[in-house]
Amino acid sequence: MLHLIKYDILVKIKNFNAIFWSLFFPLILGTLFYFAFGQIDEADFEAVPAAVVAGEDADTVFMDFLKSISDSEEPLIQLKEMSQAEAAEALNSHKISGIFVVNEAPSLTVSGNGLEESILQSLLESYENGKKTLTTVALTHPEGMEAAIEQMSEYTELVQQVSLGGKTTDGNAQFFYALIAMACLYGAFIGFGSAITLQANLTALAARRCVTPTHKLTLIVSEMLSSFLLHFFNLLVLLIYMRYILHLNFNGQFPDMLLVSMIGGMIGVAMGIFIGSIGRMGEGIKVGILLAISMSCSFLAGLMNNTMKNIVEQHVPVINRINPAALISDAFYCINVYNDTARYTRNLITLSIMCVVLIFASFCLVRRERYDSI
């Protein structure tokens, strides 16, 4: 078996098309992405536009709180005082992201649920929490009021754009996560080559292998293992290049990233073997099907538009649950941004189930092939 695996790997390395698309193309595309926007600094974050509507019994402390954040050196919000009608019109025309209505109890009105709206909501919640804290301090430890007020006055210096996991967010990271997902799916070209070498009616090499005394099951297993190992090496090179050569902001544990890449690579290879084993279609048609599936999945995962995965999540969320590229990129987000172990585990389980189904189906298709003559 080991001898067969080594032989299969050597044969695959000589296949230029498979190696180019699974190894060199992702490296080239990752380099282009890096020079296009990989160096964009997060300091370019624009202040969130918001309106403030002051009522008759306005909370002047909250007004000062908002103005201090708006007038800081690196303002988090861009504040404009408006009437209720003007603010509503500005919100409907998407000129602002939210309206702070300042009465005795301040409130916030938004028209969406994106990052900007979340920032405005967090400001209101932070103020309300701080107000409750000061009230509690005044009732229980009045001697500590001065220290508490001084600490809260430093709020604007502590505000950063971070994810729920406490790690800095980067809108361009989605491109690179989707790129890794695409590289995983491009293992389909290696798997497709393996399927071709198991069908005696397609190539001379396959014909010679099928007449050998080696058991068909041994040939199938060796082809699958050699394809998985070769593609995992390709993905390892890509991850090392992106993290240590391009110095991309991959904050997660490298072993976790390798695990996602390994399972994602197995999905790609299994998909290639499965499509290569279906029916009597020509090689060109099957390659076209592979490209169509892999690129469609990558597009929906955010390879061409970093907001595409969120758009799909809002309108057809079930696609993100079955799209392997979306699952792979989301797993990388869980590692590097969200720090969501449950979601990360769910993505890996889904990918593993899909991989097992594809491998089993491929095994059944290849194993049933019989030829009257070769």
C-alpha cells in the first residue's frame, strides 16, 4: 500500500494542471489580494454618522457623553443635531445610521443590524451601564464617586473596533478566508485526476492498472490517500506563505487552521473523485462542472465580494449551511475573529459528514465499474 501511495503521488506531481490550480494559482491570487488591499490600515475606519434629537427634558449628561466621543481626535461617531423630522428623513435615505433621541431616558432608533448600528447600540448600553454603576456607587460607597467618575471619563480612549471575541476586525479578511476555501475546493482537480486513472476506458494508464492483480479496493484507497496527502501539502504551503511571508493577521491557533484546511482539502478531493466517477461524460464536461461548482461556492463565500456571505445569510441562510466554501471560511472566522468554539465545531462536523458522503458515493461508483474489454 505504501509503495502504491508513493507511486500515485509521483504520478500526480507530473500532472501540471492539477498542481497549478491546487497550489500555484491560490499562491498567485493571494499575492495579488495582498498587494491590492492586504496592507489597508484599520485606522481608515470612518466615523459612524448619527443624529441626535434633544427633547424638552433632555439628559444633558448623555448629550455631553456623545459630544465628547464625536469631538475626540479619532471620533467613533459623527454627530449632527437635528429635528425629529429631519433625522427620520436622513435615516430613511441612509445618510445616517441611527438616531439618538435624548429625553429623560435616552433611546436609539436604527434601520438595520450591521456593524455601524451595533456600535451606536453599544455606546447607548455603555452609557446606561455606567449610569447604573455611578448610582450604585453613590448609594453604597459615596467616597468612591470621584474615582469612578475619573475612570469613566477615559472611556473614549478605550473604545476600539473589535469583534465579540475581543480581536480586531478586518473587512478584507473575508477575501483571504474565501481564498483558502477556494484552494481547498481546487483539490477537486487532483481528485478528478485520480478518478480518471481508475477508469480503464479513459486512459492507457488506467487500463494497465485495471489488469494488474492488485485488488480494486487497494487501488481506490491508495488513490484517495495519495490525493489527500498531496493536497494537504499544497494547503500547508499556502497557509505558511500567507501567515509567515505575507504576514496576514491570522491570530488563531495554527493547528486549528490546519485542521480546517485538512478537512476542507478532503472535501475538494472527494468532490473531484465523485464527479470524475459519474457516468460516461467527456473529460472536458466534467472539468467544466468542477469549475462551475468550485467557483460558485467560492463566490457565495465572499471571494469576489466580501459582503456576499452576509447577503446570502440574510436572504437564503440555508446555502451557507451546505456551501463547503462558506463553512470553511466561517471556520476560519471562528478561529481568528469570533472565538466561537461551538460554531467552529459545528462547521467541522458538517464538512466531515459531507466528505464521508462524497467518499462513500465515489467508492460505490468506482467499485461497480466493469468492462467487457480493455
